[in-house]
Amino acid sequence: MANHVTHFEILVANDAETAWKFYADVFGWKINHDNPMNYGLVDTGGGIGGGIGKAMDGKNHTTFYVEVDDPQAMLDRAEKAGGKTLMPPMDVPGGMVRIATFSDPAGNEIGLVKDLTKK
């Protein structure tokens, strides 16, 4: 069975508030940033959800997240195929998901996510 995309993330270098307003105005997305990390959780009204927030590395980028059973195993697989690990697996505060990221051979960032609530 193929792995599917479950989340997208738009990270901006400086002004997340402008990005929240832009995407809400253009697409009608509902964006809730009322959380300790001030991360805008996006409800697209259907399909996959996402997030819009401030980039920790100061660079604008967009990432999509693919659901996997074992993020480390998938990082190993990606590296064997020519990718590069950018962030090893880590649990997101709140304990609901574990994420990791890698770049493909062209340098695009891809996220991996494991739902820790699923047994």
C-alpha cells in the first residue's frame, strides 16, 4: 500500500500573520493560531489540513508530510535512494505525532509523520 500525504506546512521567514491572512482571504481557509507555539493550524474545509507558521531557520519553504509507520526506516530508505536527512525523528510536543524531514536529490524538503495515537 502506498503512503499518503496527510499534512502540509507553509513556513515563512518573518511575518506569519500576513501569511495567515493571505491564505484565509485567497482560499477561505480557517486558521487557528491560538496555541503556545503560535502555529496556525489550517482547516481547508476538506482534504488534508496543514499549518502555517514562522520558519525556525529563517527561510521560507513549503513541505508536505507523508504518513509512515516508521520514520527512521523511511529516512534510511530515502538516503539509499539519494535523499538526505534534514531532521531525525522527534516527537511533537503533545505526544500525538512523531515527525522527521529529508530532502530529495533536488533539495526539496519532504516531511514524514507517524500518528502516535494509532495502535
